[in-house]
Amino acid sequence: MTRTGFLGPRGTWSDEALTANTGVAEADMVPLPSVPDVIMAVSSGEIEAGIVPMENALEGSVTATLDYLAFEVDNVVITREIDHPIHHKLIARTPMKLEEIERVVSMPIASAQCRKFISVRLPHAETVAAGSTAEAVRIVSESDCKCAAIGSQLAADIYGCVVLEEDIEDRSDNETRFVLLSAAPAPQDLDRPYKTSIVCTIAHDQPGSLLQILQEFAHRYVNLTKIESRPSKKGLGDYVFFIDVEGKKDDAAVAAALKCLECKLARVKMLGSYPVG
Amino acid sequence: MTRTGFLGPRGTWSDEALTANTGVAEADMVPLPSVPDVIMAVSSGEIEAGIVPMENALEGSVTATLDYLAFEVDNVVITREIDHPIHHKLIARTPMKLEEIERVVSMPIASAQCRKFISVRLPHAETVAAGSTAEAVRIVSESDCKCAAIGSQLAADIYGCVVLEEDIEDRSDNETRFVLLSAAPAPQDLDRPYKTSIVCTIAHDQPGSLLQILQEFAHRYVNLTKIESRPSKKGLGDYVFFIDVEGKKDDAAVAAALKCLECKLARVKMLGSYPVG
């Protein structure tokens, strides 16, 4: 039994990505109220695994996921990545015209992915935040105001709502990268491409450090697939870098580069070495 | 007369940063409903200048600002940067205990800066999004529900509210970098440190490109003060890079590096060369 936490309630994109891509049994699915709650529950051992959104193709990184993995837990690693297409629907309790809608209930990152649709088609609607897309649909299903939610077809089905408009995201190739988390590292023996994710903390006022990091990988022919700076939370201009490279952490070139980085940098944190999505 | 747009209504952090750091006359201040609206109004010539938040020390970049500057306008440049301290207050219409609060109205980026305070002190309060911190305070000032807003002292004063709790941000050194925008470039003749901001678009599947960009600056001894990847909105794993370097765009070393980048990269967009904040 692997109890697997996800951003609840049922019908979120995390739920959809989990059920569509893994064989987890319904009885083992544990809905939790927020992304940080999923990460903290894996860390505490309350659940064995969790799925969290990491990055959306339109909106970029999910900052709560990055910050909790980098700064709040030390025993949680990524064991797999799942790229899942995201096609938002505009959902209401009963059929209505777009002009009638007074309020759009949505998770902020979902409304950001539909920024153009909202500004052009719903310019006068008030935007109200919900903790997840499914929560937004649930709220709309229970309210008799002129309101609509942004969420998945699954959520519309679960909460007995109707879809007013299909695929309202700003670009049709919208997708989100989810990661599975566990307290135990992923097996390194699968015969498929792996990726290794780290967080590098650079000592303040060392402007050449990023170049040095990249060179450690480049001169060993290790490809970077992602680099992203985030505030270290120690003041403006002070960053940590989230870096994904191709390969397993034990591959000779990756291992050598990581060893050199550990000598040079204030901190190198391993987020996981796992099969590519 | 320089009509200057800012995220309204009166009492936002943009308002506070603008009035505290510039000599703009009250009659020239133009409140607008969103950050993209400020950028688009400068672009259309409706206003001569604007102030927008660029990056917060805790939450990182304001994605709407970056995306609109990078992708939506071609004639808007940064003319100055302003680093302004951000000390959020928990604000209500009348005095009440924290346990009584059922709803927190806030701009999502402001609630994210107060994530720990909200989860520890207001664990059962529902979070409701508003378009700005001042809008949140205005809503709370007009409602008789058990609700509180996150915003500035200025907003509490303007809307006749009381401060329930001071300085609820997760770190006391919280600050936001604002930038002034104009359709005309900043004069390059001030005798003080300058910064130059660019956006680099890398052709897909050129994993060594970022290293090459950094090298162009490094071997000319030009320091980077920021690098940040954002989705190019063309699919997962496809990025543009926002880069800030020390110096004026016409400094010999900076100009030479930019010229080489323009030869190598799909696109190099100048966001501005302006006095440091």
C-alpha cells in the first residue's frame, strides 16, 4: 500500500494527473488542502508518496512547490516526473451566457493560464481565489450566484456542473509538469532516460558562480534541461538556482560535476534523480 | 506634465512606492485596474510613464510584468528602478480577534509573502483574491463580514480601517523592486551606477546557449545581477532568459557583449538601461 497525497478535493488537475498516469488505487489516494501540505505529509511519514505540480508551460514554476522542496524539508525526493496536458474548462452550475457571469472562482495559477480569455471574454467579472480548481468547481456547484469556475472536465463531472466553454487556456499546448515525491529515492536501474534535479545556493556577491556551475556540467557534456533562479529569501538580488540535468546522479559525469559543485558552493541540495516524464 | 500610471486604486504598494520616491504630482497619478493595463497604457501613449512591481524579495518575479514587457509590447523601456520596503499589515474595518476572522481578502502575491502568518495564525480563514492590496482593503472597509485584508498602512488610512497586526510578512527584510516605464529611453548621462536589462530568446534544443550568454559577459568582466528563466509559452522546457547586468548599454564592454549576443541568439530584446535603485 502506497498512500499517495494530492491537492484535493477530488477533481483537481493533480488528481487527474495521478489517476491517468499511475496505478494508484482509489483507496490509497489522500486528498490534502494544499501543495505544501502534500510535501510536509510525505516528509513526516504520514503518507508514503505525493504528487505536486512543479511547472506549467504558460505560467512557469509553482513557487510553493519549489520553495518547500528547497527550504522546508530535507528528506523528500522526486521519484518520477509526469507531464500532463491541461485544458481548462469554464464551468457553471447551470447553462448561462458569458455576459451574465459576475464572478469567476479559480485557483490563481489557473486564472493566470487563462489571462487572455478572462480579459477579453469576461472583462467585468470579479475574480475570486480558491485553493484548487476542484474547490472552485465545488464552490460554484453549491452557490446560486452568477458565477463560473475554471477547472477540469473531471471536476465538472464530479460536482454535476456544465461546461460553458472548452479549452480556455491562452495556448492550446498548455501542460503541467507534475512530480511524484517520496522519502525514499527512486531506483536508479530503469532502462530509460533519467533527470537529476538540484538546488544550488550561491554565497552572496559571487557574480561568477553561476558561470562556474554551468561550466562544471558543460565541460563534462552534461546537458541542462532547466535553470531557474528563485529568491533565497535573504534579500533582493540573493538567489538560489534550481537546475535539472540529463542523466542519473550516479552517472560518472553527473557525479563528478556534483562533487565539484559541493566543494565550490555554499550548498548543493539533491532534489532527486528520476525517470523523465 | 508626466501622467504616471500605477496599479490602483489609491493605497496600493505601487502608489506608496511612487509617491515616496518620485516627485509626481497627485493630479498626474493615473490609477489603473491591473499591472498589464499600466504597461499597455504606456505603450499606447495614453500615459507618459508607469510604475510596475518587478520582483519581490520573498516571492520572486511578478510574472505578469515580465511577460508583458517581454512578449506584449515593443516600445516600452525601463527608465529607473526603485527598491521599496514592504511591511504588510492585517487590516479590518473594526477591531476584532484573529480567531474571529473567517475570510482574508488579499492580492495573491501579498498573501504568498505572508504564507506562514496565514497558516499559523489564520488556519481556518478562507482566502479570497483581490486585484490589489488597496482593493482588498477597500472591499473589507465596505463589508460587514468577519473579514480582514492584507495591505499597507496607507491603504488602512485611506479607507478608514484599523490595523490588527503589524508586519505579517514572512521575513522582516521584505522589499519589492519597482520599475518606472516610459516609451522614451532613460538618459544615459547620470553620474551613478546603471543597470541594463535584456530578454534573450534561445533557439529550442541549444542546451549550451545559456553558458555562451554568460561567457560573453564574463570574459568582458561585466557582472550579472540577475538571471531568470521564464517559459517562452511555446511548450515545457522552452525558455527565455531575463538578464540584468551592471553598466550602461553604451559602455564599451556591455555594448560589445550585446552585439555578440545579437549575432548568436534568436532574439535579444532591450528592456532598458537605467539608474540602479
